[in-house]
Amino acid sequence: MANDILSNPIRLAALRADLGEVLSIHEGDLIEELGEITLIVPSERLLDQALTLRDHPRLRFEQLIDVCGVDYAAYGVSEWETDDASTLGFGRGVDRDQDLRLDDPKRFAVVYHLLSLVHNRRVRVRVHAKGTPPMVDSVVPVWAAADWFEREAFDLYGILFSGHPDLRRILTDYGFVGHPFRKDFPLHGQVEMRYDPALARVVYEPVAIEPRVLVPRVIRADSRYVKTAARPESPDA
């Protein structure tokens, strides 16, 4: 019931109108899809629009639900080929030589999910991080709940948040190299660790795992799943 209320076309149209009038945004800055509205905000206007989203009486998005990073380096590219079947009994192949868009200025983005308790509305805000390394302003001064969320995005994607009070890793180990959610990060990692009883401590070593692809076998015709028509009863039965 809650999703039906929030995705009601009339309510979405009213929210779109309020966002357009209050923030003076252009038509291309709003995306309406699947009953949800995404607001595209330039990185240089993030803080002032965040304050408006929180404080303006027609918006009142006072609660920050979530913040996450996104890497668009492989957006829209699938490594799984499902159209053709091979002669080896496998229906899928994996392409590990993808053409990643590592130099795309819009490669990294930060996504914020906001809730208005007053108006019972939700909106998604997306900001593309600029520069190398990618950086956006921290919204902790606007929504204090962003603190650990921004640390997570920094840890996993390497996105810096200017003005964050304590920007350090939150999920990976001390001395971790790289950012594991980036599309160019190796799936098997870069180092492995184990406990060395002789040294009585944990040691780090180069990864000994050989990267390989596990391709699931596709069963196309199995008699266990074939529905057969019921046999007519014998007249002598």
C-alpha cells in the first residue's frame, strides 16, 4: 500500500512540479521512471540544493535514508552472452576483456535517498563526482546520518567527500590497497592473509588464486520438467 501511495501519478506530478519550481531546475535534471523521481544535481550546487531540499516548506526532505557510490565504467555492458549456445553443453560465455570507460568524467556518482516525513514523499538525488580522485562535498553538515555512509562510499569506491569530519575506511582492513567496488578492481583481490603460527601474527602475501570463470551449465531438455498429457483411462479399467 505504501509503494502504491508514493508512486501515484498525481503525487509524482505534484512532486515534480514542486522540485522544478523551488529548485529552478531544467527538464533534463529530473528523471521519472518506475514510479520514482531522480534529481540530477551538479556537484558545485550540492550543498545549497541539499539545504533547500531539507528546509523548504514545500519539500521538507528532513531524513536521509541512504548514501551510496556508483561506478559507471561498465554501465550497460554485460559480460554474459546468452543468445548463442556452445557445442560443449554450456549456454553462456564470459568476456573478461571488457572495454571499461575508466576516463569518463561521469564515471563515479554519489546517490542519496531522501524521505519527507511531513509530506510522505521520497526522492533520489544523484551527483557525479569530478576530478581525480573523484570528489564531492560532504552532506554531513546537512544530514548527520551521512557520516558512515560517506565513509563506506570512500572505502569501496575511492570517492572523497570534502569537509567530512572523519573520512577513513570503515569496511576494509588496515593497509588495504585499492577500492573493491570499482569495476577495474580484480575479483580475486590483490593480497591474501593468513595466520602464521611461527610468527604468532597475521601475515599478508600475494594472491595465489588463479583467476578462472565458473560457467553454470544450462539444462535445456530434462524429462523431469516436461509436462505430459494425461493418459486416457482404459475402457476395461
